Amino acid sequence: MIDPLPKTDALRCRQQLVDDGYTILPGIMPDDLLNDLRTWSDEVFDRLPVDPKFRYQGSDMHVATERSWPADRVPDERRFADPIVERIIDQPQQLAVCAAIGMEDLRAHDVVILLSKPAFGPPLYWHQDYINWNSPAAATPWPTKIFLSYYMTDTNRDNGCLRVIPGTHRHRIDLHDILPNAHEAEIQALEDYGHPAFLDRDDAIDVPLRAGDLVIGDARLMHGAWPNGTDQRRTLILAWHDVFQFPQPPSWWTGEIPEAVRTADPGISYESTRTPSQFIV
């Protein structure tokens, strides 16, 4: 049975996503799926320990839906398909709340990323995951790419909860100009926790969550995670989605539309980059 999201909650979540770059919808994942995912992900990580190369993320395993896996593609230990992924992406309650908050034309990438921070794992550096900064799509006041993610356990500062810097999906701060590109060799090689990529900030907030809560985040949002100071792994399952058809605004949008968006040619392709551009001010 799908529980409807009250209109006031839906509007609040939508506004938070637009203004802050993220929002939380509690208790979305059903218990049976959450339990199955805990067992499945534990089996994966018991078999495949975290590669030190990905120590800050906690791992980097991409698991596809069977429907999207090419028949001639050979799987490996970090890129493979599994039927449980469709259960994650096609969850009726998830789709219902996304529709309720106005995530129109939601298009899943049909892949989930397993990000498991092992016991006593290090922090995740500040970063944003957007790679389309050369495009005027980077200037939209609404999201065009979002992550939908769930933690398999309750999280807090002790075991490495999410932390975010609200508003950084649309407004430039000092980190945009000094951070190495996310997940690339330079930032992965950092060893100095006094580097700005790891420091606490007055404009940052912790986002502790309960297992099964849905986190929706704009790909442009600056975020990180605290270290896992416990003796238990802390696992996150994340799926990327595109939303809305650029350059058209959401049907519910009543605010100003930046000139770069209004005059954009959707037929032009832009070279991907993780480096923030002039479209964030």
C-alpha cells in the first residue's frame, strides 16, 4: 500500500530541494527490501573488501539492472548486474513521493552505486558530483540531475553521517575554487586532514538519518561525510536520475529563469567537466 505524501510536506520538500539542494523523506524504503539489501550488500562487501583507492568514498561498485545490462558485456567484480537493483529503482513508494514533490520526467540511470565505509574508515572530502558545468543547464534554479539514496543503518556523526553545505548547488563559495575535482587522482591522494577538503565549516550541517530514509540531492550540492569511528561498516546505496527536460522549467516553476537557460539551445553538446564554471555565482 502506498501512503500518500501530504501536500504541505510535498511542497516543503520541493522548496528545500530547490533552496538547499537536498531534502529528506523519512521511512520510504519498505522493511522487506531494506532487510534484503542489508543481506545482499553485506555479502558483496564480505566478498570484495574496499579497495584502498576508494577509501574516502568507502567503495565504488556500480550494479546495474538486468534490463539495462548489454548481453555482450562481461561483468567484473565491481561492475555487474543484479535483479535487486530494479527493486530499488522501481519502488512504488519512492516513485510516488517523487511525483508528489514534482520531480517530473524522472529518468533513472538503471544503476546503483554501493558506497560502504568500513569500520574506522576515513571521512569523505567535500565535493560535488556534477559533471555538466560547461552547459547552461548548470544555471538552472531547479535540479536537472539528482541522487536518490538510502543508508542501510541509522547514521550519526559517530559512524560517518552525511554532511552538506546548503545552497552550494546554486551559489559559489570558496571551496568551488580550491577543491581538486571530485573522485579524481589529486583529491584521492590527499593525506592531510587539515586540507580544506576535510575541514568542518560554520556553513555546514550534519544530516543524521534512519535506515530507509530517502535522501534526494541535487548533483551540484557540496557534500561530504564524517569518518566512521565505529567497528561496524556504514553502507549507502545511491542511484542517479535525470529530471525535467532541459531547458524547459518544471510545470510548477513560477520564479525567474536565468537568461542562460532561457536562451539555451538543447541541441548543443558540451564537454563534461567537474570544474565549476561561470554558471554558478
